[in-house]
Amino acid sequence: MSSENNDFFRIFENDPKFREIMRRLFESSLEHSFNGILITTDGPGYPIVYVNDAFCQMTGYGPHEVFGKSPSVLQGPNTDRSVLKRLNEDIENGDIFHGKAINYRKDGSEFMMEWKILPIQNDEGKASHYLAIQKDVTKEMYHDQDVVDIAPTEKEVDLQ
Ligand SMILES: Cc1cc2nc3c(=O)[nH]c(=O)nc-3n(C[C@H](O)[C@H](O)[C@H](O)COP(=O)(O)O)c2cc1C
């Protein structure tokens, strides 16, 4: 359900403490999320200004090791460039990006990252920041692979 369909966010509209309550809700949601959360500005290379604990656990990077750097620090030789091309196009068009690509932890090990990027607009309707929601889906992908590999083919079933 999107926030537009959710009346909860309108309850506080006339409350003078609205901004502070929203700040606490926002901060708690990010800090305790099971997903990695990464926020960048719209500056050159999209410099990182925030990462949560789940991001640090997933990637092995501490917050101060990535602040000011581009999220492309997560990329390496096996990262699919066609996904990044689509990401650039979506960002330029102001669309939400959703995709998967191989990323690299600080120790150089590979994992499959699934992530969304949402533009956060300022009062002029221009994206001033980008919010990424990230997940390590390596296990799910291996599990899907196992299901395909161990599922008997029609021919094998007939032979039984
Ligand atoms: C908010 C945000 C989060 C991003 N997160 C990732 C990520 O988790 N993994 C990744 O490979 N690239 C991520 N990127 C993409 C890279 O930072 C970069 O934009 C992309 O590689 C395209 O730029 P390039 O054409 O200079 O390579 C993210 C970009 C933004 C704006």
C-alpha cells in the first residue's frame, strides 16, 4: 500500500509537532529496517550521506568508509552494465528504478543485490536526494536454482 492510500500520514497534518514526530518515525524505520538503506544527494557521482546498520552488515563497510563516495564502490567486474544503464535512464526520467546485479562486499566477495531507487523531490519538484532500499538475494537465487535443478523432468516422471 502506498503512503497516498494510507490515512495515517494525514492524521498529523495539523499537529505543530508533526515534523518532529515524522523525523522520529523516519529515523526509527531506517535504523531498524531489515533492508539495507542508502541515501545519496543528487550531486556528481551521487555521494552517499546515509547508510543504516543493515547496509553495513550486508556489505562489510562502516558508515564513515562510504560517506561522500558513490554507491558504485559496490560494483566490480561481474556487475551487469546493462542494469546500470537502465538505472541511469530511470533516474534521468525521474522514475523509480528496480533491478538486480552482482555487487561486492568490502572483502571483495560477490553477492546478488536487489535494489530500488526512489527520487526524493524538493519543493520545486526536483530530486534533491535518492533513497535506495537494498537486499542480498543471493540465497533466494541459489534456492530457485536448486528447485530447477532437482525438479524431475517430465521424462523422468514418466519412467518412474
Ligand atoms: C541512491 C543510489 C543507490 C545506488 N545503489 C547501488 C547499489 O546498491 N549497487 C550498485 O551496483 N549501484 C548502485 N547505484 C548506482 C551507481 O551509483 C551509479 O549511479 C551507476 O553505476 C551508474 O553510474 P555510471 O554510469 O557512472 O556507472 C546507486 C545509485 C544511487 C543514486
